Amino acid sequence: MLQNIFRNIQARLNLLIVDEGGMSTVEYAIGTVAAAAFGAILYTVVTGDSIVSALTRIISRALNTNA
């Protein structure tokens, strides 16, 4: 009888360990929020004055080279 109880407990623990119901939805939500935050930070950095002026200088130098 005691052996049956242990088997029952082990079976239930295995179900708890293997059960991943709802995990994918949470992972997608966290990934979406992280991607949006990264996009917002990237947009802020790229549209900043220092980046725009640096890109303008690089493009100007590339176009004004003496060949």
C-alpha cells in the first residue's frame, strides 16, 4: 500500500514537472515587450543629434572623395 502511495506521488510530481501549459503565451508577451523596449531605445539613439551628424559626415566624406 505504501508503495502505491509513493507511485501516485511520483506520477503527480512528474505531471507537474512536465506540464508547461500557458508558458508559451507568457514567453511571447515578454519577448514582445522586450522587443518594443529595444526598438524604442534604438529609435532614440538613432534619431539623436550625435548619430545623425555622424552619419551625415560619413556620407559626405564618401560622396566627396577625390577619385
